[in-house]
Amino acid sequence: MPAARSSPNPGRRWSSRSSCNCEWAQALGAEIREALARGGCRDGSDYYERWCEALEHLLIEKGLASHDGVDALAASWARAAEATPHGQPILIENDPQAL
């Protein structure tokens, strides 16, 4: 087992992860609440969609992505899926419009 590295602030790493997890939990919870308020599924069958929406909103909020960038990438993946033969892995490179 490798020796533990010393850190000038050993609690900082854990605190940062904890803060991130809280932020994620809040974002996902908000997305689920909003979906339910709009009449979304109560059985959890739309959990994946809620997870993706929460991630998208966090990335945009943090300035790591834009609405247009996320939409363009989603469209690229959809085109790649359409262009991929059945049974083959879907690769973004399969998008016929990819540069």
C-alpha cells in the first residue's frame, strides 16, 4: 500500500468533494422536483433524463458548457447513432457531419 501523502490541509480535499456532492445532490433534486411539478414520472423511470438535465444545467451554470454547445453535441451523437450499423458501437466519429 503506498504511503499517504501529507497535505497542508488534509480536510480540504474531503471538504471539496463533500461540497461538490452537495451541489450535485441539490441540482439533481431540483431537476426531479421541477419534472414532478410539470407532471413527470413518479415511478423514477425518467431518472436518466433528470440526471442528464441536472448535469447539463450544472455545466452551463459553471461556464463549462453552453446551451448551444450541449445541443450541438447531442445532435452530433444522434446523427452518429443513426449512421451506425446495428450491433456496432456508436462513435461520435460516425456523425456524417463531423469535421
